[in-house]
Amino acid sequence: MIGARRETRYVDHDPGREPVGLCVMLPGRVYPPGPALFFTTVSLLAHGWRVRQVWWEPPEVIVYDEQDYAWVADQLDLALDGFDGRVLVVAKSLGSLAAPVATQRAYESIWLTPLLTQAPIATALRDQPAQQLTVIGTADPFNDPAALAACSGATVEIPDADHLLEVPDGAVATAKVHVTIAEAVEDWLVGS
Amino acid sequence: MIVAVVGLGKVGHLYLRVLRSAGIKVISVDPRGHADHRDLDQALRRSVDVWVIACPTASHMPALAKLLAVEPASRVLVEKPICEPSQVDELRRLLARYPEASVLVSDAYSHSDAVARLRDQVVGSAAGLREISVDMSKNRTRDVELGRFVDHELGETAYEWTHMYRIASCIGGFDLATMPSLLEERANYRGRVLEIEFPDWSLRLSSGIDGEIVGARRPELYRGKNAKMVEVGSIPYSSEFRHRAIEVTFKDGVVAGVLFEPFYEEVPDYKNTHLYYVLDESGRTDTVEMRQNHFSDSSIAQIQSLHAGPAGQRSDLALTEIQVLVQTASLLAAAEVREEVS
């Protein structure tokens, strides 16, 4: 098994009050809790969520077959550790391989740069019965406009943003992108 | 047609040059600043017809996986070897996951006129084969010191052995898929020559990386300093001369062979000047100079096949080749241990 020889650790954040539920935050392959996930964590804590950030060592080669989907789903289950209350999944990129299981279990979800070119993910985001927010850039090679349009819930498409949510105009423009994302997350949390 | 070359090392630049010379529009991808795009994510926004993966071997699979994740029907030419032995499982899964993807492994001699001529001679021979010998030697000491062409899993086997097996398979007319069992049952590595016994003929493969030439040698057919190097069987440190010789011996005593670049630095277009020769029973030698850039012709032919051919084209032998290289590396390593012990 891929996961057996790789180490996963968690960084837990407590909201300082009775949590409304548990958020499991799944990172990308080369995107540990970076800026988009950091600001999302800040918002989630303010809204009373307990946040478990997953730091993983994914396989170097991601094939996106059943084995990889199962590995990510296992990571989600291991992070949940049997928790049976309200669950929110926040995932960036590779973490979006948890989409099929999130939809199956109707977990509320925030997807940052999900791999919409992958049919199981596009289908899961289309069929998600729970509250859902999807954020992706127009310059992200994993963006599929038709799949994005079909997503249930709220969607935000960032002009010119790539898979790292970076835009070509430099740091300030990229920071503004993250303000847009933080606002979208805040609005979604207020409405959900 | 637009071709994207991923990885601008020595081979990547070679692709760039030959494809542009052929009038094909090429874009390049490399994290170093001199490419059109610094990463695949950027390049994937472009409309690309065929991808060429020419980055270091360990990076082939991550690059291929990324391409196929975004464009499942991508058409891709991958430099050899297609992956490292430890990545074979991922390769198998990847090819199964994306059946519509076309993935070929580069074969620089697939359209070599000289190899085809030798094959025709074998096919037309009434006497039948006695032996095929292929030697590809170079002094790679400096390359290794500079960290170039270093393969941490396959070692020296990663350099020329794919070419030698494919050439031998083409000329000898045997299925490369049978090679794993042949290596298991009928191979010996001694005196730095890998000998494989077929029922009525034998195959001898050798590849020196320290400049020693151990395969068939015909110094009289070389020119200038090259003749001397071949005669003494040693290529000096830092020389870029490569000894690449194929020789076929028939049962009636006739010998036919090909020398690639035998006039190294001795004639204007030495890189593309090769020599085909035949030694008859009486010892008379006939030679024919053959001019061809077989890397260019083979690369362009494979890329055009990817572009114009159906979806799902595959080098079926990609996985077998890795297995064969692993077996060869193991045979070579075992022989080294035996030599050290003795």
C-alpha cells in the first residue's frame, strides 16, 4: 500500500469554544497549508469549526486511479478518526480526490482548485447534495469550464489564476486573489 | 502541428533542433529560465499536439501523470528508459488508467537506413546467421563526474542497452518480449560481453562506459585518430568519440556490419556519416558510406505517427524493456562481484 510507508501528521486548531463540527483540511500534492488554506482556517475557527490540517507525504506519481482515490479517502477517514458529528471537508488539488466519498456521505465541502478534468471528481462535485463551495482559476490546467458550471453549490472562478492560485501580475495581485477567496469563504460560511 | 519538449538538457535541445529544422513548431518547458514555459502547468494552457518528455528519467513519470491527468488523450513520446524500475507499478497503472493516451518510447534507431540494410541482408541470406555483435562504448568518466547521464537505479545499463536490444531484435528478427526468459535461461556475461545463445546463432552485446572497447572492432575502416583509438580499444577521457558498431556473421563466413560515425571529426558531416561494410569469404571488403541523421528521422517519424495515428498507440515493450534492463543491470552487477572476488 502506498500509504503504509508514508507518514501523515495532523495540526489541530481549536476554535476556543464548543465546536460546531470537525473540518478536515486536505492539502495538495505540493501545497501544504499554504495561503488559501491558512486564510480558510482563520475563517473556519472564527465560525466555530475545529480544524484538523492534514500534512501528508503523497506518492510522487499520482495516477488518479482507484488506488489513489482510495489513498486519499483513507487519509480523510484516518483524520476523522471515527468522528460522527458535523463534518466539513476542505481540500486543495490532490485533496479533491476525496470528493466521491464526500458526496457519498454528504459532507459539506470547500474545494480549492479541484481536479475538474478528472471525471470522478467532476461527477462528485455535480452530485454533491450538501453545501459546497468550489474555487478555481481560469488558468488552472485542471479547470474544466463545463464541469465547473455543473457543480452544485457556490462556485468562484478567478480570472488568470493558476493551480497555485497565483496570477501573472505579481505578489500584490496574487494577494488580492486571496482576499477574493477569503471573502467567498466568509460569505459561504455565513450562508451555510 | 505543435510539439512541446519537456526538459531542455542535452537530449531536449537535440529534439528542439531537429524538430525546428524540419519546420515543426516547437515550444519548450524547463524550470531553468531559457525555456518558453517554466513548468507543465503553464504549458498545459497551450494547444499542443504531441509532447516529448526528455527530462531526467526519474521525472518522466510525474510529468506523464500530470499530462494525462489534464489531457487524458495526450500523445506523448518519452525518452528511454520510460521510467525507473521502482516506478514500473505506477507506469502499469497509468497506462491502464488512460487507454486513450498514446505513449511511445523514443527509439533513435527505429528509422535507421543502416540498420534496415543489415536486417535486409539477414533476411535475404541463404546461409543463415551465426552471430550478431553490437557494441556501443564511450568514455563517460567525465559525464559521470559532471553528474550527467547518471542513472541511480540502472547504472550504466540505462545508457545504450535499450538501443542495443532494439537493434539486435530488429536485425535478428526475434521478439524482444522473449528477452526476459532468454536472459534468465541462456545469458552469460563474461569479459564485459553479454552473450545470449539462440538455438542456431548467438548474440553478443557490450557497452563500455570507461572508454574500453570490447566488442567487434574494424580499425582499418576508421580514419585518422579514430582508427588508432579503435585499434588499441580505448577511448580517452573527455573524448566525445563513440564506438557504435554492429556486426553480423553468417554461417558461410560472410560478415556484414555498420559503423556509426567512424569518421568522427575527420569529415565535415561526421555526425551523420556512417559506414556499411561487407567482408566476403575471400576477405575482400566492400564499403558504402551512408548519410543519415537517424535520430532526427526516427524522432520525426515517431512524432508524426503519434500525431496522425489513432488514439491509444503504445510501445507495448515499454514494460518489458524496463524488465530487461533490470535483468541486465543485475547480470552486470553479479559479474562485477565475481571479478572482485576473483
